[in-house]
Amino acid sequence: MNRTFGTKSTLNSGCRLIAIVITTLISWSANSVANDARPNFVIIFTDDQGYQDVGCFGSPDIRTPRLDEMAKQGMRFTSFYAQPICGPSRAALMTGCYPMRVAERGNIKQIHPILHEDEVTIAEVLKSKGYQTACFGKWDLAKHSQTDFHIDLFPTRQGFDYFFGTPTSNDRIANLYRNEELIEKSTPLATLTQRYTDEAIAFMTRNQKQPFFVYLPHTMPHTKLAASAKFKGKSPRGIYGDVIEEIDFNVGRLLDAIDDLGLADNTYVLFTSDNGPWLIKNRKHADGHLKGDHGGSAGPLRSGKVSTFEGGVRVPAILWGPGRVPKGLTCHQLASTLDILPTFANLAGAEIPTDRVIDGEDITHLFHGKFEQANREKTFFYYLRVHLQAVRQGKWKLHLPREKEPVGAAPFSRNTHIAPADRIGFDKPFLVDLENDIGETTNVAAEHPQVVQQLLGLAEEMRSDLGDYDRVGKNMRFFDPLTTKPKTPPLPPDRKRRPRKPSPTKSQHSLLDPYPPK
């Protein structure tokens, strides 16, 4: 029996099959290239670490060899800004917006924002491009409490595939969650830095074949301070130094893991802090330098956490990305945590929300060392709570006139968090040349009236757009129903004030004071 092979129909079928295979391979190859082009992102976000609490930023007694090497292999930012306190700083990083702008649950402007579920986070932006996303550490955007918080506002509901961490600060304790399950009450604080890092490395290992975003907001060095046995009692700077040196070691572990996985040439790692040092934890509110100080150091910068002086908001920042980030550069251009969302979105090929104002701008050019492309008109606005207190453009910073105890900064109007010398008001605009007066000591407004007018104009534009203590801006967001739009930022009810103790009598004075009043 004669068999005929390769008839027209079978040939056509074969050709179609080959074409399908080739098309599939081409498509797979194109998708593979596209996937490879999407870089990984890692943000290491410490809590209350001061500007000078890293060796390469001038620390005289805290040893940070891995962060110093990270800077040599990458880039330091010397004018990088966060927000004055924890929760607002996290809201700004996650949304690319000033905390005053973001919507909160119940439309109330809390001290620590309760981030509305309809806000769009950086994790959600990156997930739109197929990223695996995870958060390891302190969240602080579902209510500032370890027990009384909104589980439906946890990271797992705000764009993160995986969460291993704690709801908020370790003021007394830290309860540990995996996703939305409480796995450990009152976790030993000394274990957290290593455990967060262990989990982050495991997540990167599991997801090494696809793009990932790792957000690592460390609990430390927010107090209570704690370091593991390997680091406890080892730093010349005392327990605070122990904590920073342990963070440094674990930053090194993370970078080594990225290198070992073969991902170094396709990964950006940003290290920074959420605000300046917590000076109330230092003797006499001084810049941290004593072994017994549990707060950090802002070095040459004035003041610290809960302040709009530079020490409160300018933070150390190091960017690492071999093959992408130029080695050994220092960027003096203005940048902030607000810029991270639009920058990561651009690098990932993702779209940022277009139905709302995003305050940050794409600074990819700075990431790649193209400083000449910097926006010369870039402006940073310094808010404390709902009060606009200062504005910076270029080297110029203008402190706006304000009372010594401004109502818009409540409950920090009487600001016991900072040194008495910094609890001041300004009866007229106070202009600072930050290039020549980084410590903000001298008012040069009289010599530069045009600069003052320029910055006052920018401040007024921002008040109209976003708002201030005495007005709601046109683009301040409220997502929950409103009968009428409020005229001033809606604040939580005043806390019940404790009754003051009666003033000492004359006889009591004699016991308390060797020189009683007459």
C-alpha cells in the first residue's frame, strides 16, 4: 500500500503549527525582555535616625561600614527630605503626596494619618505592572496603636501581597503579624531588625524570577531601643549606636543577598529615614552624642523630630544600583520621599494616578547622575501637622511668620519634643541661605527682598492649593461623604486635659525651693 506523506492539508497544518510555535516563542521572548527591563525596588526606611547617624554623613562614633560602602558604590543625597514625624512621613512615601493632601478615614486629619482605602499607594502602582510586593516592619497607617487599629487598612489591603511586621511604633510593645494574623504578642524587640531582614531576603529569593518591590520600614531606632546580643554593648555611642550598627549589618546582608541572587544590576535600593532624631530622648534635648542618649544626631542641622527646622526633616539617603546608579557621587539637589512613587513608576513603566494631585516628581535623572537636568524651580513645603511653616527653593529657605505656639501645630503647639532654644516664633519672614548657613542661624531677608517675595508667593499658592491651619485648599482630598466641605482642616477632638495640680502654698514652697516667693 502506497502512503503519501506531506499532502497539502498536512503541510498547511504543519506550517500553521510551526508559525504558532514561532509566534509564541517571539511573544514569550518579548515578554521576557520586558520583564527583565522592569527593575526591582527596595526601600529601607529607618525610624527616627538622624542626619548624622551614618558614618558617611559624619557620625564620629557610630560605625556603619556597609552603609558607607553602599554610598561608595552608589550615591548620597544631602538634601533629601521626609516629614517631621512618623505617620505623616509614611503617608508621604506611600502616596507621593503631602500628608495634608491625602484622604483619611472619617475625613479627620489625624496626627498619624489613617490612610483612606481609596488612596493609591506605591505598591498598587507597581502591581499594575506585575510586581510582587511586600512590607516588612512598621506600618503606622491604619491607626497609631498596637491593638486598636483598622485591619482593613493593613498593607495587605493597600497593595502589598505580603506583610510581616507590626501595626505601629514600639512605644511600649510591638505585636508581630504575618499578613493579617497575629503571630506573636510583645515580640522581643531585639529580634526585629534581623527577622525583618530574614523575611525580606526569603521573599526576594522566592520572587527572583519576577520584578519585586520590598518595603522594609524598620522599627528601630524608635524607642524602646533594643539590640541583639551580637551588637549590644559594642558601640562607643551606647545602645543607640548598637541599634544603628545592627541595622547597618543587616543592610549589608540584604545587599549581599541581592548580589548572590544575580539581581544587583537590575535592582535599586534606597536607604533613608522617616524623620530627624528624637531629641526628647537625649539629655537636655541636645543633639545625640552621649552614651546614655537614646535619640540620634542631626549633626550640623538645627533641631530634630517634630520640627520644621532642617534637623527635623532632612534625612540621610543613600541610593544603590550597580550599573544604573553612578558610583561615588553626591547629589546636592533637592529631593524627597514624595518623589519616590513617580520615579519608581517611571522606571517600571507604570502610570501614576491622573485623577488627583501627586506632589512628588519623577527624579530618574537624579538617580542616574544627570544633575544638570534637575528642576531649578523644585520647591519643598514644610508642614507641621496642618500648619505650613516654611518653604524651600534652591538654596533658599523661608520660615514664615508664626506664633511661638502656633495653633495649627497642635498638639505640638507647645513643642516639648525639641530644645527650648528652638521653641520659637517669627514675627517676620526669616530667610536662610542653606548653602552658607546650614544651621539656620541668620536671617538674611533684608539683603534679599526679591527672594522673600518669591517664596512668600509660592507659600500662598500652596495655601490655596493644599491648605493651611486656617483654610482647606482646593485639592485637599476628602473621600468619605461630606455635607459641606470644611473651611479649616478637620482635626480630632481635643484630648481631655488632665487637671493641673494646685500651685504650691508658701509653706510648700519652702520645702521645694530654698528661695520661696515672698
